Amino acid sequence: MDEQQERRGGGRPRRWPRPWADDWADDEPRTAPWPWRSTLLLTVLVLAGSTFAAHAQQGERAALDPFARVLLLVACGLLLWRRRHPVAVVFGTAVTAAVYLGAGYPYGPVFLTVAVACFAAVVAGHRRAAWTALGILCAVHLLVAHWLYRWLPPAGDAPASFAQEIVVTGWVVAIVAVAELARARREQWARDRAERAQAARRRADEERLRIARELHDVLAHSLSVINVQAGVGLALLDSDPDQARTALTTIKSASKEALGEVRQVLDTLRAPGAAPRAPAPGLDRLPELVEQAARAGLTVEVLGERPRLSPGTDLAAFRIVQEALTNVVRHSGSRHARVHLERAGAAVRLRVDDDGPATGADAGGSGNGLAGMRERAAALGGTIEAGPRPDGGFRVLAELPAEKREHR
């Protein structure tokens, strides 16, 4: 009933758990290609080797008759399904080899079919099935070689020697060891592929977030300046053409700078492996940022000396100050802001204060700016706090490591 419902839903039918299959076994054998060439080559090897073994054991074991050759062909033919149905094949070859052994036919390459089937089952994840099939075959061999040989062909057969049992045990141990080694290697390869794919996805996500932050910071700041100056220009277009012209000049300058930085970000998308053509912005551009804010009507006071920082921290510090000043322009009624720079041991503290109050226009914004600042700080292993001050206004306080270190 559940299977019919899953088929109606377009999903694959549910499989009941198999007690002999390991948890990590997958469905790959059902879609694997048919191993025609290897099976044909193995069939020729088994038939030729068995004929040679029959001549070598003539008089000791029963001669190869048509039934023996049918058993050899069945054991080899089952190997065609070893990738799609490894459990059925390993049991089928084990039973066929047991019948071949019980009929008294010569020892030989027929046991190679069991080894190949066991190898395929273990690699596919069906370890218990492979071990059980080998155990059944070994138990049949012990019964035939030490007890049932009296009633089974060939006539006058003697019990197997201790040396022969050592050889058989050695072959069984070798088959299991090689199969387990192949299984472990395949499992390791699968883990390595999964880890590489996860790392690639993580790097892609990090790069996408970095580009999104860069675009947001560049566009938000520049467009805020453009928006303010456009309003000034429209208001003074008739009454004060000179001041309107100054506002338009500011708009042109801000838009040109924004286009340049956006182009730099987009260049990294077109050629991810190429080095950037222009250096990344840092706190050395803080005077330029103050000048842009002044054009938007905001007076910025910078306190403290610019510390020496690694390029990654320098870029993050610049973007955080830029975003904080942009928020003052957009959301604060105050036209005055203060930027404090302080080096404290292995860290640098940035504090941006304004006296408020908050305006209703676009209050709060989309939240992407504050989220971007927190992501930048967290990526470097730093912290950031943003919120209203007890005496009014708003404060952004960031603490970043002076030397860049990736936070995982």
C-alpha cells in the first residue's frame, strides 16, 4: 500500500531494510553497466583452467562431464549480475561451487567465480552476505572433505589433508582481505569526494556573500549620497543655481566612484582567478569617505590615528565605517557623527556615534547593512555591537583582530 502511494507521488518505492546490508550500502549496483568483457574473459579462464586441472587430477577426482561444464558456465554467467544484484550472485556462485565440489569434480578456477562475486558484494556494501556465502562454502567443503566423501564421488576418495585445509583457509582470508581493502578505499574516496564538494559549496557561498556585501556597501553609501544631493539640487534648482550645480557635481563624482567599485567587483566574477586591478579600499581612504559624507551634509569628526592592519581587516574596517556613516545619512536626524579609532593590543576598536534622533524615512532599512557588518566581523573572528545609546543617538562598536584570521 505504501509502495503504491509512493509510486503515485512520483517517488521511488520504499525498500525494506535487509539484515545483511550495511547502512552505507547505496543503490549504485542497480544502475551499473553490464560487465560483459570481464565476465567473458573470466569464463574462458575458468573453462580452460578447469580442463587443465582435470588432466592434472585425473584419477583423483571425477572427470569433467557435461554437467560439470554446465555448473562452470552457470557460475560464470551469474557474474554478469554481480554489480546489480551482488547478494544473489555471491550466494548463487557459492551454491554452484558447493554442488561442483560435492559432485567430486576437480579443484580449480571454479572458486575464482566465488572470489569475484564476494569481492563485488563487499565493495557494494553487502559484507555480511559475502561472509555468509563464504562460510557456507567452507562448511560444505569441510563436510565433503572429512565426512561425506565416503558416499560422494569419486569412488575411493580419501579425506583432505591438513595442508590442503591450510591452503583453502589462506585463499578465504586473502579474498576477504582484498575485498575489505577495496571497500575501505572506495569508502575513503567517497568521503573525500563529499568533503571536496562540501568545501567547494562553502567557498562558493562565502564568495557569494562577500560579493553581496561589497555591492551593498558600495551602492548603499553612494546612492545615499546621490539621493541627498539630488534632493538638494531639486530644491535649489530655481533659487540657487550655483548650489544646485555643486549638488550635481557631487552626484557625478559619487556615481563615478560607485561605478568604478562595482566594476571592480564584477571583474572578480568574470575572472575569479585573476588578481584585482585596483587595491582594495582601506582606512587610508577614510578622509575621502569623510569628504563624501560632507557633500551629503554630514560632518564627520575622526578621533585617533589609523592603525596598521592586515589587508583583510583594513577592508572590513573601512566597509563597517562606510556602512555606519551611510546609516547616519539615511536614518539619523543628526548632521554630526564621530569616528573613533583605537588599537588595543592585537585588536582594533572602531566606534561610530551620532546624536540622533532617528528619522521616520526608511527607518531601519532592510537590515542588510547591519547583517553585512556582523558577517564581516564574524569572518575575521571579531565582534560588533550596534544599537541606541543611553543618552540618545546610535552607536556602532566593532572590535576586529589587527591580523586577519579566518573564523571557522
